[in-house]
Amino acid sequence: MAEPLLSLDDLAVHFKVGSALAGGVHTLKAVDGVTLDVKAGECLGLVGESGCGKSTLALAIMALIAPTRGHIVLDGRDLQQRQRLETARTVQMVFQDPYASLNPRQTVRRTLADPLRIHGVSDKAEVEARVADMLARVGLRPEHADRYPHEFSGGQRQRIGIARALILKPKLVICDEPVSALDVSIRAQIINLLLELKDEMGLAYIMISHDLGVVEHVSDRVAVMYLGRIVEQGHWQEIFEDPRHPYTRALIAAIPDPFHRAAVSARAKAKGEIASALNPPPGCHFHPRCPLKADICVSQDPPLEAIAAGHRAACHFRDRTG
Amino acid sequence: MTGAPLIEVEDLKLDLDDGSRRVAAAEGVSFRIDRGETFGLVGESGCGKSITALALIGLLRPPLSIGGGVIRFEGQAIQHLSAARQRELRGNRIAMIFQEPMTALNPVSPVGRQIAEMFVLHKGKSWREANRLAVEALASVRVPAPERRVHDYPHQLSGGMRQRVMIAIALACGPDLLIADEPTTALDVTVQAEIIDLMAELCAAKGTAILMISHDLGLVANMCKRVAVMYAGRIVEAQPAEAIFAKPQHPYTQGLVDSLPRLGERARRGQQRLREIAGVVPSIQSYPPGCRFNPRCPRATDICLSVPPEIAALPADGLVRCHHHG
């Protein structure tokens, strides 16, 4: 089997919060032992609720936060041995809010040309040609290059954000909720564009989203995160049609489903809200909300174990279905 | 038909004064909600759905104003009531839940007091009695340990708990109509499901009608009996919830229903390109003439460019505003 493009091994990112003078210092385990692979050209959907650590995980892969423990191997080499610029040529990010993530004082041309110059493309004609090519690929016109972000609609801005992420021809793009800030009628355009570009440029994606409809549509594999840990991962069809972790079932059951098309019944809904990562429940982190909770869940932390090849779940009752 | 509808909106026009001129932020808005009915108003940001709700509850403030039309509550026109009469209705007979509970709650007042206030203002209770009722109200929205929670300030509660407090305040006086404006948009999906279930259950038990406002067609169709879709300041289609998904008549509604990836779709049909709605949402200042959807519409013809379509009736009290519907 080919070497994965990205490989996380027992990755942990912990933060110290509080002060010794006021209540003491606590450790917040934002990411706590994540092991995960992304192959070249595949789309990994990453789902979970706010506070589960998915954005911290993204920042660690971008080398913007140093891991506390574990390794990130990107394109065959450990992230810590890579140069910052070299990492930026391999992995890029598309952000949620296209209003906040573009520099309002830079023209689109400058936003797209700066990365090229920083990465050593000095020939003006080449910079110009690559900017024009990228604009065309994301569905913008050449004259858009001289405009400023405020002159564009939300959907067009997200196209600029995508162009910026792709201008260096990365191998992996982390899309952090790329459509949730957009108008509903615009979302399909951006999802279609992302899928087209993936095929055209042979990109791998990590698609972070809370919209399971979108995740099911775009992902090859799906990982579900809860309080810093992966609780289930597998092929998209396994996750959506035979989910084994009660949290995955709760997420699917929570989606409004006017046609009752989901493979999970409404009884699988979770109770209450995600606990604080500062003080996670003992044993299985999900047990206070879980309909299957038993004594063992409070005392023992379930390992992420295989159900079938590539399908793993961290639940003491992973063999129960439905 | 039995009796007058609970609320009836007829040809409502809402003006926006943008400093130099007045533009219609919404116009020709007509719908009615019967007692105990759940009614959904769906649309994208800027389509006029939230300001319609604010007009119903008498909270429209400059630069927005009512430019025409009638809002009747139990048969009586309420759009020009005095401020004092409006306050009697608001909170008591018509209540509202907002999108972001952190900004809708008073940050410097314990949540119990904010609930108790409703009983003091509208029901003439003493503070002692009202405080006792506040504990009951918190218990009814299933906040654990309500007798302790009443002393908490909003920042001490999670987002889901805050929205429960909002529901407790809104339902405290047993209103006839609850307006919920994107009540779960700021919440996580599993919490959203709980809050929606709770709201639907409490309102069904008390016979409270719900006007649910959201951009999420699936959410609204799941919860409401009838759904109206707004686009660029006008209602373009209204139908029973099942029909809006199964047989949408307006090209915009059809686009919305088709464009969203739905659970289970890929397993049945494989990964297909999503149907797109072309173009962008127009801004209030630049609504196109004729049908406002015409620049994005696959069926647009000459008439759509110049003549705004009239309302055509559909079965089951439905309506559609399109020259080429169906």
C-alpha cells in the first residue's frame, strides 16, 4: 500500500489555562491521542461539535500549533523537521468566514500573487499567468483580479479563499466549514467547485463540517471526534449506514430528516451537551449523554478498535447495531 | 373554516429608509396562522423574514417601518396600537425567541429574575410568588436543579441552557403565538435537536401556535405543518410541509430542495454533482424589476423581466408567485 500523504500518530495538543494565583493551572486536552491517516487524493470528513478539538487538530497539521505529544508525518517527513515554507507548499487551508479571512486592503491579485512571490516565483509573467489561471479555475473573471474583497458577494469571496489556498498547488487542503457562512442557495456552487478542483488537481481534503449531509456527499472516509478523541472512523458508507458509536448515531439522528431517509432512528438522540474539555468525564467521555451507558463506561476508557477493515469505534458496545 | 385565524397578515409592506430614499424591504407579505398551528417562514439572509417577525411583535424600529398592509391578531388590527397596548400583547400573548440567547438575555440579571419579571409585569404576581413560578418554569424546560439555577447569570450557563431559559421566559405567560427566529442556529446539532423537540412538545401541550423562522428548509419542514418560502422581500411559495419537499412549485424552492445534499442520497444515487442555483442573492437596493428571481431562474422568459408575477392559488391553501410555476 502506498504511503499515506498525512499520518497522525497519537497526536496530542494540550493547553495550560488559568493561573497559579487564581484557582490553579489546569490542562486543557484539546486534542488527546489522535491517530489518523489521509491518503493522497482522498477526502476525509471530520465531524464533531464545537469544542471537540477539530480546529485545533487542523492548526496542528498546518504547523501553527506545536503538538504536546505524538507525531505528524506529512508527505513522508516529520512535520517538526520540515521548513515552515515547505509545509505551506504541501498543506493549505480554506476558512469558514470569507469576510474575515481575506485582507480587505489587498486586491485579489495581490492576495493570490503574494504566496507565489514568497515561495520564489519571481518571473512577473509567470505570476500573472498563474493568477489568471487560478481565477479561471475557481470561476472568477480576469477583471476580478483588480478588485477588493468588499466588492464581492460571500460566495465569490469563498472562491477567492479557495484560489488562495490552491495557488501554490498543495497536496492537502484543510477546509474548515467552507460553506456554513454562505447563503443556502450558494452552498451547492462551492461544494461542486471543491469536488471539481479535487479531481482536476488531485487534491486530498480534510473536510471539517457539522453538516452531515455535506460530509456524506463529499467524503471518502469519515472520522468522528468527541472531546479531543476520535470515537469512530471508517468508509463514508459504513459511518452513515452502520454507525457503531452512539455519538455518531446521535449526530445522524439530530439531522432534520423530513423523508426519514437516514439509517438511524430518532431514538438514538443524545441527552445534554458536550462536557468541558477542561474536566472531561472519566472513562468514556460520552457516557453522561449516552443511551447505552453501563457501569464499565464510567470506569474504563474504551479503545478505538476495529469492527471491520478500516472501520473502528471506541465504544464498549461497538458490536451492537441500531 | 372555523373562527378567525389567530394571526393574519395581509399585504404587509415594510419600508427601509436608507438615508436618501425609502425602499421596500418586504412587500405583499400575506399569510395566516391558526390557533395551535406550526408555521414556518424560510429564506436566506436579507429576504425579509426576520423583519416580518419583528413587525408582528411590534418591535420594528427606524430605519424600518410598516409602509402598508394589515396585521390582525384575533381579528383585530394591531399594527398601529399604542406602545402601551403593544407591550400588553408582547410577551403575554405573542412571545419571541431569538437566535443568540447570550445577546437576548440581560447579562447582569440572574436568569430566575428575568423569568419572574414576566409574571410580575403581565400577571400581576408578587415577586415572591413570581420567583416560585420561575423555578417551575425552569423545571418545565428541563433545566437540572432549577432551584439553584435561577440564581445563575447567563454567562454561567451553556448555549443550550441559555436557549432553554429563553424558552421558559417566552412561554411563561402561556402565549398564543411563539415566534422563534433561528432559535437553534447558534447551537450544536445534537443540542439543536433537543431544543426543537422541547419547543414543539411544550407548545403542543399548551396549544401555542409557532411561527418558526429559519434558513434551514429541512428543519422547518420537519417541525411545521405549513411552510412559506421568502425570496428578496416576497413570499414566493406557501404549501403544506410535505408538499413543499415533494412537489415544490416555484423554481427557487425547487432549486433549494435540489441543491442541498441530503442524508442517504449518495448511497442511493452515487456521488452526483449538486444542482446549483446560479448567481447571487440580490441586495435590497438592487432588486431586479419583474420577478425578483429572474436573473437566477432557469425558466425566465421576457414576461419575467418586466412583470412581477401575481399570486396563484395552489391546493390546500397554498400559493405560488411565478409566471411559469409547476
